[in-house]
Amino acid sequence: MRLNKDAPLSILRIPHLPLVIEEAFAVLCWQSGSRNEEVHQWTIADLADRAHMPVEGVVKRLEQIATMAEDIEISATSLQDLLQKNPERVFLLDVREPWEFEICRVPGSHLMARTDLAKIFEGLKELTVVTICHHGARSLSAAFYLQEAGLRRVKSLRGGVESWATQVEPSMIRY
């Protein structure tokens, strides 16, 4: 996909777009305590202006992110199938806070704060790493980080542990 400066960000199929923009471009997308829906209508030029970057740099970064976002999420039911078929080839990485992990977790997941992610690279290069959080935003960010760091088989649990509880394990405690 080739982007131009007048293209609205809505043409990108990037999950959690405001969060991605905040993390990739250091542009705050919060307004009045909630995500600003107008972000999806910003053009590339609008984002470049807000990020104090040249349009070409913003286009290049958005193209990288859009490529990474292709097929990065996995549904709870697809994850369940993957775990049933090949559990030894999957590493479940929970990026929530310890208190959240104590309340509920996908069975077999490992808690690790995002700041510790660099420690896990060795030994996981041949595995599929599935990142998990509460609703899927933090895990998506962690999955992007892991991909940029060189891991190739990375997924983010779409909808997070909440979707796991809804679709796979209805008896799971929720918060």
C-alpha cells in the first residue's frame, strides 16, 4: 500500500490505531478522558504536523506498521486450537501488571512486564509467541515491539484475556 499525505489514517487496517500513533509517533490522542475518534480522520499530513516529522518519514513508518499489523492478531478460539494441536511450539507472554495476572490468566501463560521483553528473545525464535493483556491493546504494542526486535512468529490475542474468558473459558474470573 502506498500512502500519500492527504490519505486519512482510517484507510490503514491497524488495530488500536490511537494507541499505535501514541507509541510510534509520541502524539497524544487522548481528549476528555477517552480516545479521540477524530484520529481516524486525520490525514498523513496532520499526523506529520503533530509528530513534528517530515511527511515522508511518517509514511515510511506507517507503511512498516501496516505491514506488521497484517495478520498479527489471533482470536481466542484460534489460540485454543493452536494450543491443542501444538502446545510445545507456543509461548504465552502476558504483559499485564502482576495484580491483573493474579486475578485471572490464560492457562500456561508467563507474566513479563513490557520493560523485560528484551530478556526473552533467545530461546523463543523458533516458537510462536502470543502476547496477552486485558483487552488486546497492550499486547498488540508488545507484539509490534517483539517483531521490530527480530521475532517473526508473534501474535497478539485479539480482545485479550477478556475474549478468552468470553469465548473459551466462561468460568474464568473477570475484572
